[in-house]
Amino acid sequence: MKRVTTICGIALALFNVQSEQKPDVEAIMYLKTEMPCWNRQMLDGRIVIRNNGDADIKLQKSPNCPDLLVHSQLYIRMDVPEEEEMRMGARPAMRWLARSTIKENTDYEVQEGGNFVAVKKGETFEVDFSTRQVTVPHGAGNKRVTMVAELYLSPDTWIPVEIRPPLVVAGDEKTIGITSRTRNKVNEPWVYRINIDTNSVLYMAVERTGYDLADLNLDDVVTHSNKVITITQKDGKVRTILEADIPRISAERTEGKRKARELEFQKLLHEKK
């Protein structure tokens, strides 16, 4: 009986050691973009990849595009079975990358000696990114959609990517136009607001350039006329934004948000340690 107990103890100890072993490659994507985000939003954050295995791993990187792997090796999809995703109409458009395309292109670049960085055992590769678009199909309906990500490593290896916080797209967002827009006037300024839950943000689009202008209360009244945007709060307070000042206001707001997100990100990294 004592011998059996000893064997069981050794087996349990070996099991605990194996359970504590880290996977060969760890990948974590830290999002700075506030969640839930809206459909077609550009994600902002940092990806951290650690190689715990014996073999080198190759990650795409070029002098002109340090975050190339986020756009070329990272696959983002809805957290549903592939069959359900396809029923919703998830057909990658030209700007999206299908899983098969990521594999084909990465394998080709590795074989041809393209722009890669080799990450050796025990090394960590991390890079900031800011223009990774996330999109869900119209068939997903007006609901919250959780997304998952995988990183492709040639040959034939897909690594799950942990996303912090979880990536959730607000398919139930409400985009409300403040100014009307017609097909004949697509280059004219268009003011609109996006409402998600109790959050509301004011934007302006001019010739495919978007400007983030202000946080709103849901009961704020916004008007746009004579090149002036007027925000009237429930308590009677009024704020005006001149079209001429919009690029500066948007740039200052973007920079302020970036600094705040960076502080939160550094806090998250500190807690992780």
C-alpha cells in the first residue's frame, strides 16, 4: 500500500510540473481601445509574444512597418463555430485577410526570406499597433460580438492569442447623423454621433477623414449649421465648435486619450509582473 501511495505521489508531482509548464509560444494582445468598440473601428494596442520553445520563431517585421505581423500574421474572427460565421455572411473583403491567405502569404515570405525577425528561446517580441481594423458581418445582427485571435507561425502552427480586455464589437451601436448626407455630396462635412450603452461620442467625417470631437451625454442636443457645431446640454450649457478648429481639437483630444491609455497600459503591465 505504501509503494502504491509513493507511485501516486510521484505521478501527481509530475502532473503538477507539466501543468505549470508554459506553452512553447505565448501571445498576448493588450488593447488600449475602449471596449466595446464599434464595427469597423481601428484597434490600438500592443502585442507581446514570448518564445518558450527550443526552436526559433519568425515574426514579420519591416523597416517601414514595425507592426507588420499584426496586419499579416494575426487572424481575428468571431468567437463562434466557423459554420455559423459563414452563415452570417463572413466573407473577407479585399481589406480583410482570410485564414488561408495568412498561411499562404506567411509561408511564401518565409521560404523567400522576406522581412522577418527571428525570436529565439526565452526572448520576447513586442510591438505597438494602431490601425488593425475589426469588422463583423451584417448577418451578426444587432448584438455584442466577442472576437478571438490566432497568430500563424510557419509552418502549419496556429497560436491562440489572449486578448486583454476581451475584444467585443458593439453590433448594437447606434450611428445618428446630425447633418444629412447624399451621394452627390460625399466630400462635404458630415457630423454624426455614435451611441453605445450610455456612452456617446461626436464625430465629423470630411473626405474619408474622421475627427473625434467630444464626449456627449445621451440627452445632449447637437446641431450643425453655418460651419458651426453647437452642443446644448440639458442644464442649458452650450458649447460651440467651429469647423476651422476641428483638426486641432481632434488632434488634442486624440493625444489626450493616447496618454491616458498609455498610463492604463503601463499599470496593467505592472500588475502582470
